[in-house]
Amino acid sequence: MGIAVRQVAAEMSGLIYPPKEKSYSADIEEPEIEYPESDGEPMGETGSHVRASLHLYGALRQFYLNKTDVYVAADMFMYYEKGNPKACKAPDVMVIKGVPNNYERRTFKLWEEKSGPCVIFEISSQSTMIEDLVTKSFVYASLGVHEYYLFDPLREFLKEGLKGFRLADREFIPILPDNRGRLYSNELVLNLTPEDEILRILDPLTGAPIPSYTEALMLVEEERQRVEEERQRAEEERQRAEEERQRAEEERQRAEQEKQSAEQEKQRAEQEKQRAEKLVAQLNALGFEPDI
């Protein structure tokens, strides 16, 4: 464990560090060793811790969706010493590079995968603080984890909510935040920032948050609804235009009918005039002079 982490732990607990745990090895040959997949404990201490874990897991999975050699795991037993089932930790979220992600594991055995996590996140609390700062950080540093982050969604012992460490000479040293309180991950090439009770990962170029899988589905659904609303509006506009066209056509036809009616009236009036003139001419020929 790094000096900086030991200082933080000492300030908070005053405890003595546990003995160094052995690093994983591929040399032990012990057949029929059982490596449990679960200890029966809940995923998180509270609903807030579970939601924080699931959000971070979903966001990282979404970010690495098209990366076939990056695996993201949550609450999975990681065994780091062959033949010793007690040499095990279950990080809340871990990112492993250089391993296939086209299948799901039930456990993660470092000697089988030939690669270990480069980044580990622990969703921490007052009750897990000592283990996270002392025992786990010691193991993770000895395993060569490049970056280690603690996120306290309830701000029980981390006022800022997030603390990060980077490995240097097999010791964890603090990652300094920028002027907006964000931590930059060299391994993930992402910014990290607390947002209420979740830990957001941000695109460092745009500052846009990377959505979790659930949020991505919601965004897709919102976009689908927006497109559908646009389609409906366009259809309504088309129908209104068609109704206007039909009304205009009806007006044109009425105007044409009125024109034809007026023409017919004019023709009838002309015919009546001609009949009247013919009658007058006939009467005049008979010696009558009608008073018209």
C-alpha cells in the first residue's frame, strides 16, 4: 500500500496495517480447489451504494461497448493466488484490458486470464472505509492495479465524495483534482466527477457524460419518440395541406359553377330579349304597336 493511502487511513483509524497478502501465482498445482462465486452478501450496503455501482458499471460497459479486449465487471470475485481461495477480493467495479469481453465470467482468476484489472472502483462507506483504505488498497497495489478510486455516495467520510490514487513504484499516490473538482483517469482517458449519489464518467474533450446502458436506452427511446412526434407533426401538416388543397379545389369548382350559372343566365336573358324583339316585330307587321 502506498504512503499516501497509509496516511489517509492512519488519519481516519489509527490502525496497524495487516500483513502483506501474497500476489497471484500460476505455479501452485492443487486439484479440486473450489473457488466460490459468491459469499451470499448483498451487492451494496444501501440502495444508494447499489445504484452507484450499477450506474458506474453500466456507464463503463456502454463506453467500452465496441472494445472487444476490455472487460468490465461488477461485484465479481477476483482470485489472485492459484490454489488459495482465500486470496480473493470482490471489487465493486473493475476494468481489465487485454482480455476478451465476448463472454461473461462467474469469477475472475488472474492466473487464467493472464491479465489483471488496471482500474478498480470501490463504492465506500463509513463501515467499509478501513478495509477500502487499508486492506484492499494494499492488495490492489501489490497486484499492480494502476488506478484505485473510492466513491462515497452518502459523503459519510469523503466530503468531496471521490478520492483517487495512481500507482507509482508499487505505491498509491493521490490523484489531484482539477479546478472543477474532477479527477482524470489516465487508464480510462475519462474525467470522473460525483453527481449527487452517482459517479459520472465524462468525455474529456466535450465534457459530456457517458450514459449508462439504462440511460442510453432512455436516450434512444426519447429520440424514437421525438422522431415519431416529428413524423406525426409532418403527417398532420400534410393532412392540413391536403384539406386546404381540397377546400381550394371546392372553391374553384363553386366559382366555376357560379360562372357557368351566370353564363347560362346571360344566355337565357339574351334569348328572352330576342323572343321579345321577334314578337314586337310580328305585332308591328300586323299593325299593332305594343307598348313595351
